[in-house]
Amino acid sequence: MTKVKAQINLLRTLEELDLILKDMASPAYKKIGFKSPKPTLDFVKTAEKERAHIADQVEPILLQKYERIMKRYGGRVVVQVINGFCGGCFIKLPSEYITRSSTDITNCPNCGRFLYWVK
Ligand SMILES: [Zn+2]
């Protein structure tokens, strides 16, 4: 796996953990009506520990950027590029982004989110 892909994967994992932690604290999520809506303290601790473990592996400058974007949008920090469009703000990305994406971590020029390509 390339370094770019590895970092993007870490950022995606981090985002998922952050959303899990957010869900656990959300009253709306509890209303959905799962049988045991209150997560055990064990699980909260595990998720927090895993989050810290993943964050440790992300390059500091990327982590800073990640935290900023997460704070701003509350989720969907790392988004898929769909047929040349940003999956976060839906603008058509300049074509050089597609070329750069294999060697660099790229952020949308409009919304700043991290971009990844499925293909
Ligand atoms: Zn965007």
C-alpha cells in the first residue's frame, strides 16, 4: 500500500471512530430504539483508546487539518471523488487533482475535505 493510501485509510478510520463516539453521545441516536441504547463504559473506553491509537499514526500536519475539517463540518472529512466531482461539496474538481492523487494527499480546493478515489 502506498503511503498516501495508508494515510487516507487511517483518516477514514479516524473519522468513523469519531462518528461512533458522537453517536454514542447523541440523544437522537438513542431514540432510534436499539435494545441497549446506552453503550457500556467498556465500549466507550475501547473506542477512545482505538481513536488515540489511530490518531498517533496520522502525520501531525494531516491530523491538524483533519480536526479542523471535522470541527467545521461535523463529519464527512474524507470524501469520495465521484466521476470527478467532490463528494463533499459536489464541485467538479480540476483535472490536475486526479493526476496528483496518486502521489499526494489531496484536499478539495472548495471545501477542503480530504479526497479519495475508489478506482
Ligand atoms: Zn469539496
